Amino acid sequence: MSVLGQTLVWAGTAVIVPAAAGLLTTSGARRLHFVGAVTTVGVPLVVAGLMVDAAAVSDALKLAVIGLLLVATGPATVTAVARAMGRPDG
């Protein structure tokens, strides 16, 4: 792996690991803040690092699609879960 690729992957890991620890140590709606950080910051960094060192353009495009889907749906998922938690029947 190149230095840039490794740096991006490690930066993403530096976001994901503390977020996972926070997710395990909190309860209730505060947990959603940690999930949001992973989907909006951690995953794009890891995906970008993997894209830098992709063997073929098709591999990089697949990674880009995965990253875009996670970034696009992550905040909406967090919002939907928060709204469901706020309902009396949820």
C-alpha cells in the first residue's frame, strides 16, 4: 500500500475505533452520534484509502459506489432511528 492509502485508512480507523468504543459505553439516543461519525467521516476515509491502492479501475469504482451509498444513507438512517426512538410506541 502507498503511504497516502495507508494514511487514509489509518485516519478512518482512528475515527471508527473510538466511535465503536463510545457506542459500547453509552445508551439511548446518544449512541446515534457515534454511528453518524462513522458513516460520515470514518467510512469515506477508509474507502478513499482503499481506492488509492485499488488494483483496477473497476475495483476503485466499486469502492466508490459502496462509500457513496454509506455516506448517502447513513445520516438518513440515523434520523429515522432517532425519530422511531422518540415515538411513544417505539
